[in-house]
Amino acid sequence: MVETNTDGRILQLAVGFGQGAGMMMATEDALLAAVSSYESSVRRMDDWLDYAIRAIEFSRALGSLAAQHALRHARAVIDVPDVEFALKAVRSSELHPLGICRITESESRH
């Protein structure tokens, strides 16, 4: 993986979210909620290459959970409540073999 700047890291996480969400559309507010949940931690990280794949996998899980939550509530578009539900699930779960995502772990303490 190639080292990127902070904006590139956020975009990589957005790609992961989109892969998880599949064909679902998302409101702008939902996307901002997803990005803002990671942004401050990503800006502080010096060792992105050490955990980029795990962070992207968690972002993918976030997108998938948000899409499933929207569908369960008979909506075809991901919105903020779906992202909030997905963030709680991702922050409280340990996905093997990835372990805890350092981004979501540090954000849940704030």
C-alpha cells in the first residue's frame, strides 16, 4: 500500500464504506456523519500503513451495517440514523481476524 496524505486516507475509508453499502445511495448528511467519525483520528495517525487495511475493513463493515439498517426500516437510502447504528455496532464488536480498529477504538473513548 502506498502512503497517502490525510485526504487520501479519508477517501480510502469512503471507498470502503461504499463497497460495504453496495448499490445503496446515502444522503450527504449520512456520508458526513461517517467521515466525521473517523476524520480527527486519521489526521492524528502517523502510522497509517500499520493499520490501513483493518481501518478500511471496518469502514466496509460500517457501510454494510448502515445499508442493512436502512433496508430493515424500508428505506432505499442510507441516512444518519443508519450510520449511527452502524458506528455503535462497529465500535462494540471485535471482528476476527482483524482485531479492534484503532480508529473506532480511539473515537469511542471521546
